Amino acid sequence: MAAIGIVTGTIETGFNGQLRTLSIRAAIEIRCNRNKSADVQPDYRIFSDGAEIGAGWIRCSELSGKTYVSLSFAAPEFGPRRLYANLGRAAGQDDDNCYAILWNPMD
């Protein structure tokens, strides 16, 4: 999976960083969804310059049993399709609060 950004933070507090693709460079904030009232609602909302561009859900890996965050982005810059990604350990990072946004193509 290709890294399309880097964020810092924690699952408890949320994350800040940058989404980076060949054509997009955008500061993003992954905020905890404090208004979540049902299991189907996202655990996080993703914002860039005040505009909501996606959501995130806390998941548990079937293989390792570790917790991770699954992300879904939607914005006109992505065209009619959604962009899916997971937060994972950033390669070469010693900081426990640094995560890569790992692109997860669905097709």
C-alpha cells in the first residue's frame, strides 16, 4: 500500500497532518466524533480547511487483534469515487504518535 500522507496524534485525541497525492497537498484534521450516538456512525470526521472530506472508523485486525483506523475520503478532487485508506505505522518513524495514511484501493 502506498503512503498518501502522514499524521500525528492518538486514537483517543484525534490526528493532524497532511494528505499528499500527485495532485493534492492538503492539511487535514481527523477529529473524534463527539456526537456519535450509534455504532454505524463514524468514530472520526476528517476536515480540510473547515470542509468535511471524510470519516474514520476504529477497527480491530482479524490477524493481529490490534486496533487501527479505517478512513474514507470523498471530495470533488477525487472525482465520483471514494478514496479508502488505513492509518498505519509510518516507516522509519520512532515516534509512537506518527502514522502513515496508507492507500487501500478497493478495485
